[in-house]
Amino acid sequence: MLLVDRDPEAAQVTLEVIEGAGGVASIFEADVAKIGDCEALVDAAVERYGGVDILFNNVAIISLGSVVDADEEEWDRIMQVNVKSIMLTSKFAVPCMTSSGGGSIINVSSVEAFRGGANQLIAYSVSKGAIVTLTTSMAVQHGRENVRVNGIVPGYLYTPLISGFMSEKEREEIRDRRRNSAPLGVEGNAWDIAWAAAFLASEEARWITGVMLPVDAGLLATMPPAMLEYLK
């Protein structure tokens, strides 16, 4: 497994988790918003592991605000990192997969793609919506090459990225509100997304492509949180 990050120290944390579970992985430093880096990371995967069977596009940055608040430079950066990176990595990974008989690509979107607005994350929401279209289009265009392309739609997970947007004072209150916004009433974490990705990458999912799989405790299946008081 090739772990790609522009921050090797962050990738090292993931590497230690993988190795602790008995897996094998290595780190490759790259900025996936740059075409040269994306070509290089695919070349590195071929050199180290003999090819590319699975591509998991799971990178995103966030900015707060509406279109009125949006900064043009920041908007462009979010689109580059969140959307363009998927196009660039896939640009080089798909031919590699095709030459070896096929593969699986998994792109991470968000419930914000379908219910954006309330959190004032306009650039992030738009980028995640673009991933939905990109995923389904790729699935159609590369299906006959035996390249399956699916997406995961995470709900209100609790992750280090999200934690960084919460003050210590408000953290527990916000976590409770996010937890109670979905029917299961259970907080999600990165492992929930990892298990979904493992399934979509597996042979058991060989007949699945073009799907956006919600992993959201039922959030997208129900009404807005304000209507769910009876679940508490």
C-alpha cells in the first residue's frame, strides 16, 4: 500500500496503524493537486508493488463561509485539492489498472454534497457535489475496461479535521448535536469509512460501480435534524 501525503509526518501515523495491524505500506510525499506529483505517485506504486489495483481518493480541505464571504484564491485551492486531485490521480491510475485487467477507484464525497448550506461551507459543499458527478461519469466511461468507480458519502464523523473547527468549550455540545442528527444516534469515525472502502475495493463488490454509498448513520434517509426531536 502506498500512502500519499504532502506531510510525511501525518502519513507516518497512518503507517504505524497499518503495520500494527500486520499490513505492509510505505510513504510517498506528494501534492495531489499537482499533475507531476500524481504521475510520480502512480509510477512509485508500480515500482514498489507491481501495479495499481485500488485507488482511494480521500483528501479534502475546508473553508467557512457563503458565496458572499468566499475568497477567490481559497475557492480555487479547495477545488484543486478536493476535485482536481481525483482527476489527476485517476488520469494516471486508470491506464495502469486497464493494462493489468482492471481495478477499483473509491472517491470520498460528503453529505454536504446533498444537504449543503446549513454549515456555511459553500466551497467545500460544491467540491463534494462535483465528486458525485465525477464518480458516476468515470464509472460509465471506464466500466468496459473493468475499472469500477464508486464513492463514499460520509455523514457527521468525528475526526481530527473536524475537531480542529471546534473550541474546547463547545466540542461536546456540537458532537452531541451531530450525533443526534441521524437515526442511529451513534457517532461515526474514520474506521466506518475505512470498512466501507475495504468492501468497495473487494471482490465481493465486483458487480458494483457508479454508486455513492452513504455511511452516515441514516442521515440522508431522514428529515432535517430539527424534525427529529422524537429520536432523543
